[in-house]
Amino acid sequence: MTVYILLINWTEQGVKSVRDSPKRLDAAKKALADIGGKFREFYLTMGDYDMVAVVEAPDDAVMARYALQLGMMGNVRTHTLKAFPEAAYREIVASMA
């Protein structure tokens, strides 16, 4: 499976109901599992982003669909980064002539 890093910010709507956010996280985890992905890690963060999640999905289309579903709920906005593990990084660099 492909690894993605989600950089997440609450919207005004999402932060107004922040007390409900643990339930929304549980629902988000289930929604990703239902389409074949999974959460690896989740962090509440300080700085430019409110939360960071490391997730897995079968492919880019599944991840795009998931990110759009999250956005449609109106509580968060996401920035998605496709992540290459160290072994893939080394292979990519080694293949450069």
C-alpha cells in the first residue's frame, strides 16, 4: 500500500465543535478502512497545521476520494503528501545516472 501524510487544519466549523473531534477522528478512521486504507499514526500538532496523520491507501485514486470525502464534511481542510519509504527513496536515487 502507498503511504500518505495528511496535513490537516480545522475549519471554523470544525474548531467550533472541537469537543466532537475525537468522534470525528474515529469516523474518519472507519471511513478509510471501509475503502481499503488504514491510519498508521495520528498527531495533534502545534504550528502551521492542527493535526498530522500518516495513512495508507491502495492507490492515489482511493486517497483522493478519501481526502475529498473529508473536505465535504466541512470540519477540516487537508494537504496530502505522497510518501516514499526509505527503501524506495534509496532505489530512486540509485537509479539516477
